[in-house]
Amino acid sequence: MKHHFSKSLIVIFSIICLLCSSVVSFAKSQAHSLKIKFITDAGPVEGANFKLYQVMSTDGTLYGDFADLQVEVGDLTDSENLSSLASTLASYAAGGTGEPIAEKKSDALGHADFSNLTSGIYLVTGSSGKIGNTIYIPKPALLRITELSDESIDVNVKYTMLSDIQKVSYTVKKVWENDESTARPDSVTVQLLQDSEVYDEVTLSSSNDWTHKWDDLSADHKWNVVEKDIPTGYTVMVALDENIFTVTNHWTTSSETTETTDITTTEPSTTTEPSTTTITPPPTTTITGSKTDKLPQTGQLWYPVCILFISGLLLFLIGFVSKRLSDDNEKE
Amino acid sequence: MLVGGLLMVAAACLTIYNLHEDSVAASASSKVLQSLVEERNKNMTSAADSDLPTGISGEIDEENTIDPDTPMPTILVDGTAYIGTILIPALGLELPVADDWDYTQMKISPCRYSGSAYRGDMVVCAHNYTSHFGPIRHLQPGDEVIFVDALGREFHYKVEKVETLGPFGVHEMVASEWELSLFTCTLGGKARVTVRCSRTQE
């Protein structure tokens, strides 16, 4: 009888412990860590400098300095839009907009680790790295982290590559969208930046069919395309496909009050040919919405205090009484 | 007896942990509040002289009317965006409000759960720490609540009612007609104490 009683106590205790540990683990804060993996066909790239910017809240509202930009966020579930948006925001970031919240160099395994990340949409940009005679250039990416995301997130970097002795060429192409052409300026000025310094400036207009090509550019530099003085009433998006920068100005009636911003840059990814390596896109595109169907748990763990105390008190009393009874029995 | 004793010790440890967490949250929010108010005052001063305040996102409305669809401007403190501060005189509370919510941020400050003060449908959530929204269950109809945005504009509200919603009452929470809702967990942690407020003219 006594043996059965002890066994029951152990079982009850185990159940309570299990319940408590699960409650505690549920209530633990959800800080996320991010591992960026820059691994190519030729192996991991060491020493590439990755910067992490918090650019948007999880609902897609631009943050801080990025909120001042005339950038249309668009559909965050559309991978093509995401790629252009990442490229455009990375350009602004390269041009000095916003401060990275963290910066890390990739280690010998090609990994760069970031920790203590809270919910939000992050922009990841990276500098190029070299293996042998090949330069690997990471593409910028957007990453959405919500409290539903895994605690540890791995992102495989997409990249392009070219030979370090190769000369590269870029074409810039101007596209107007959703406008009546009455508000459209006769020309726009576009700058080519070499590692964030202005290398060349050209005017695009109908006379040159809104395009321009730069040849014989050194592959050792990072090249950005910049639209200077974004026309009032337009948003800008810069996409890079192969070696063509498409600078799209989208007419938006709701932006009548916005003023002309200085500069827009485009993340270059100085590429002449896309990498043949296929890489899993970052989780950005797969996670939707920051809200769940449940309201956030905003309570401290007070109720286990009562459960623990009352259970403890009961067990203590039961133990005390049964010990007294067994002592009495032994005396008799 | 031993097991019972251990459980009581565990209860005591959890109590100490909760009290400690509460005190850490109070100190964290007070630190953020100080920086936020300083930055806001600085921006307001510079805004009076120039066009846009530095370190702040958003636009100053010259005509003192706010487009309801304007995104709420934010001030960055330690890398986190805050949309303003909330003041509840009846409880002696003044707290920063983060732009977006997550569990880590709620250990520091109340957070915007949804909506916008400009649109008149803002919902703010916070932990039930005594230094955060724990005491809001004591609010009475008529009590004043003031939200001050990142540009220093004040939005005055009065408490209309205090109700309790279930943990899955997301729709009831966000799709209400109330211009401001504040919520936190009940002591039991299961339901949400919700304070509904309507806007007043100062």
C-alpha cells in the first residue's frame, strides 16, 4: 500500500514538472537568430561583409529612414517584386540610407551569424568575395521574421559570379508606369556609382530612347546605378536582370505631397552571367502575416504559482499525515 | 513531504522570477521613455525651425489635420521603432509604445497590435506587469488616456468600458468601433482585459 502511494506521488510530481516546463518554454521570449550561408560551387566564401538592416515592420510598413523613400513596397508575396524591392532598398542603403543594425564577416565556413532579432522585415546585403580568380557577389535579400518564425533561421545566399579579369558592361533602361505622360519630365539623370562614388552621369530622354550602356567596367568594383531627383509624384523601383538595370518610375496619385528625394541607388550585383547554382530562397517569401488567430499572451506566469503552492501544500500535508499514521502503527 | 516542499519552493522561485521580470521591464521601459521623449522634444524643436525632424520618419502636417491613411511616424531607440507614448494619469503610467509587437519587445514596452491613432482604430497591447498594463483593469469609465505620437501631437481619449475578451477574440479586438483599445492578460493568463476608449476634444 505504502509502495503504491509513493509511486503515485512520483507520477503526480512528474506530471506537474512536465506541465510547468512546457508552460515555461511556451512563455519564453522569441528572440531569433539568423545564419547567413555564403556557400558557392567552389566552396564557402570567407570574409564577405554582411549587413543587416531592419527596413520594414512585419506588415510591410517601411521603417525609419527607409520610410522617407519614394519606394513602392508592392506585393510582398510576389517573389519578383521582392527581388526588385530588395535590390532597390539595398541601393538606398549603399547610398547611405539607414544604419545597419548589425554587420558580420563570413567565417571560414561561409557563415555569418546574427542574433537577438525581433519581428520585422530585414534587408541582408553582402560584399563580394573571391575564390581563385572568380568573384562571387551576393544578391540582396529581404527576410521576414515574425514570432511564428523558427528561433534559428538559415538563409542560403543567392549570388552571381564573374572572373576578376573580366570587364563588365551595364545598360540602364528607364521605364514609366501608370502615368499619363503629362507629368513625366522630358529627361531624368542617372548616375553610375563605383563603390558608392559617382563614376558617370548620363541623361536619359526620348532622344536616346531612355537607355544608356556603359562598357569596359572593372569587375573589381561594385557598381551601382542611381536615379537622381526622382520626379515628384512617382515612386522608384530598380531591378537588375543580367546586366540591365531597369529603373521604373511608377506614377502614384497618393504621393502628390511627397518631395523629390536626392538619390536612389541600385544594388549592383555586378554580374555578367547569373550563377548556375540554384539556391533556396530566403524564408521571406514564404511567411505571411504577423498576426495569428490568437491574441498575444501578455500575462506573467502567476497561475502556476498557485498550482505549485497548493499542490505542494497538499502533498506536504499528505506526507505529514501518512508519516504520523505509520509512526503510530509502528508504536502499536 | 519532500515533494510537497519542493513544489512550494518552486512556487516561491517563480514568484521571485515574476517580480524580477516586472522590475526589469519597468526599468527598460523607463529608459526607453526617457530617450524617446528627449528625441521627440529635439525633433519638435528642430521641426519648428526647419521642415522635417532628423531621425524621425514621417511628415509634419502644416495644417494640423492628419490624413488618416498616413503611416504613423516613428522614432528609433536602440534600433526599435516607437510610434509614441501613452499616458494614463489615473494609474500614474507613462509608457513608450513600440511600432510593432513581438514577445521580446513586450518585455520592454507596450506595443501597437494593430491600427493607427490617425485612423482612430489603434489597439495597444502590453504585458500585465504592474509597471505596464497590469493595473488597467482598475480603470473606470471616464478616466483619461493620452497618446502622444512621434511628432508630439496629442490624442486624448476617455475610457468607455473595461471588458474581457477570450484569447481568440482577434476580430472583436481589432474590428471594433473604438478609437483606442488597450489590452493585457488577466491574472489567470487566459483571457484579455480590454479597455475601450473614445476620442475626446482634449
